[in-house]
Amino acid sequence: ILYVGMFEEKTGVSNEQWKLRNNTISVADFEKELLEKYPDFAKMSYTIAVNQKINTDKTAYLTENDEIAILPPFAGG
């Protein structure tokens, strides 16, 4: 899991590895675990990227070795 910007500041690390309890986990379940570990994230706006692609499907499944990034809001121009 990569933490970018203010998320790196909140966690104190730029990245960490999580071991999946099963071989897969849904994005929704991952997010639930993320908020349990870092409750302050619930007050923050963020986007989850999986393997360098923005993920909007909470029912999608993550598998071992997927790269997950927690990204702050960003604006285009």
C-alpha cells in the first residue's frame, strides 16, 4: 500500500505491506480495514488506485501482490 501526500504524513510511512487473510478481498472490505487501522482517514477525501489505475468499483477484488495507492484529492487544469 502506497500512501501519498497527507496520507504519508498521517501514517508516518510512505508504504507498507498487508497480508491478506484470504487470497482475495474486495475493495470495500479493504477500505473498511483501512479505516479501522487509520480512523482519521474517514474524515479525509481520498481515492484508491489499484495497479496504477483509479478504482471506482468497490465490489472489485484485490489479490496478493496488487499495488494499492491511497491518493489525496487532485485537480486537473
